Amino acid sequence: MKVYYVYILRCFDGTFYVGMTNDIERRVNEHHYGIDRDCYTYDRRPLRLVHVSEFNWVDQAIAAEKKIKSWSHGKKRAFVDGDWEAIKRYSRGRDRKR
């Protein structure tokens, strides 16, 4: 069975990059080595892999990637940090400036 990954990279400038792949090691290395000069992460290296989720179905991975990409920076940060109370606040639309 194929496995798909949704991952979050923390960039040098503090921003996050969310992506999906079926080969996490290859894809993260492509980001680290700057294979694609047009990629968001190219000028934001070094990068740190801060989250990986595994999925058995590509449609689930795509849906998760889209959902996380739609989150604010603060909600992504809370998710990466495991701050579930902050995630709840962001989900209710409160504390958006934190």
C-alpha cells in the first residue's frame, strides 16, 4: 500500500511551508538542497521539518494539505507546538493576532 505524507517545514524567516509527497525523505532533501529555485522555500533556507502526517489515501492527504494551508500562521504555529488550547481559540476565530 502506498503512503502519502503531509509535512510542514519551518523556514529560516519563521514562516511555514506545507506540502504533500509520497516520498518524504526525497522531498525534504529537495527543499534543503534548493532543487527548485522557484520554490517558496528556496530563499528561506535553512529549513526544519516540524511535522509529518501519514495517509493511506491520496485524497485524504490532499484534503489535509489544503486544510492546513488555509490556516493562519498563528494556528500553524500552535499546531506545530502542540498548543491545543490556542488551536481551539484560532478555530473559534479568537486571538487571531497571537
